[in-house]
Amino acid sequence: MDFNPTSSLGERVEALIDDGLQRQAGAQAARDYLGASRVGVACERALQFEYAQAPADPGRGFSGRILRIFERGHRMEDVMVEWLRTAGFDLRTRKPDGGQFGFRVANGRLRGHVDGVILGGPDGFACPALWEMKCLGSKSWKELKKHKLAAAKPVYAAQVAIYQAYLQLHEHPALFTALNADTMEIYAELVPFDAALAQRMSDRAARVIQATEAGELLPRAFHDPSHFECRFCPWQDRCHRIEP
């Protein structure tokens, strides 16, 4: 019997795993609120589809590979928690009752759950402070390192600002860390509170929620369906069948 790995065996095992992950994801309850981590995405119409729990276009749900990438991010977040604690940070990721730190406003229609709160740390780190973590591929990580959070990752910047606002963690800069999944390099940035950005994102969330519940469709961000953002949108076909 030949136990040497082959591409066909690898493909079969990968397919079996991905099928299991997709079934597991499909069994999870749909989010019945607008997530604060998503408010900064480019297209308000896409946020409407997401908030309304609109089914993705056929063949446009999350693939097993993407679900594996999500899982990698969750696992590496736990690793970073341990590393930061080892480095002397008093990092809390759960409340005494075991729940996540987070907020809910607008009767629960806008919610957010943060990665953690730093209550103390080495010299030079003012506390309490928000902590947010991402695990990125090399290309994305290098863009972040070169251009910093606000320019390179506006969605994450919006997430940080709105979390700082609603959790009243605006007095001290947030600690944003990103792990390069390919090289294990760590990027860290102290992010001062951007009140104007937080207000824009809060207003935007209100606009998306109100328009969706009123049955009004907001304009799409891009009119060319081949635009990068549209090509990766789960509702690309549905959106572009509708008049602007």
C-alpha cells in the first residue's frame, strides 16, 4: 500500500474538510444586526444586503479556503493574546462573566465585539486602551506597514474608531497589531481616536439600517461590475441587475 502523499489525495482531503467547514458555517445562526467591524466597507448597498441577510448569489458564498483563512485568523489571535501577556500587557479578552467586551446600540441593530482591552502594560503604553488584531498575508501586511492603518486598511481604521467611541476607550490610543501569516513578523501601531471618523461611521450605520428597514435601496459604490470590490461581493449579480 502506497502511503506517499499525492496531489489527488490532498485534493480529496481538502474537499472533505472544506465541505465540513461549509456545513458548519451554514448551521450557524445568521447575524441579525449590522456588525461594527463591517461599517467601513466601501459600498453601503452591500451593507444593506448584509444587514438584511440577503442570500448570496449562487456560487458566491464563502469557499472552504476562505473559511480556513478565517479560522487561521481566530487561532492566531489567541496566540497573540498569549504573546502580549508574556510581554507584560494586562490584556483582557473576556468580562468576568465570560462574555466578550462589546456594545450594542439602536435597539441592538448595531453591535460590535472587540478583541480585547489593555488595562496595564510596559512603560509608554497608556491605559485603558482598545486592542485589535489581524492576521494578514504578506502583501497586505507590507502595505499596512508602509502606509499605516488609516491609509492601508480604512475598514479596520473605521472599526477601531467606532469601538473606541462606543466603549469609551477614546482617551488613549488603541494598540493595533497585525501578524504576517507567512513570516510571523509583527506590526504594531498606536491609533489615536479619530472622532470625526467615528461620527461618520455611526451616521453611516444609522443610514444603512434606516434605509433597509424602510425598503429604500442606497446607491452602489461602483457602477462597473468588474470593479475589484464588486468582483468579490457576494451580491454582485443581484446588485447590478437593479437600476442604480
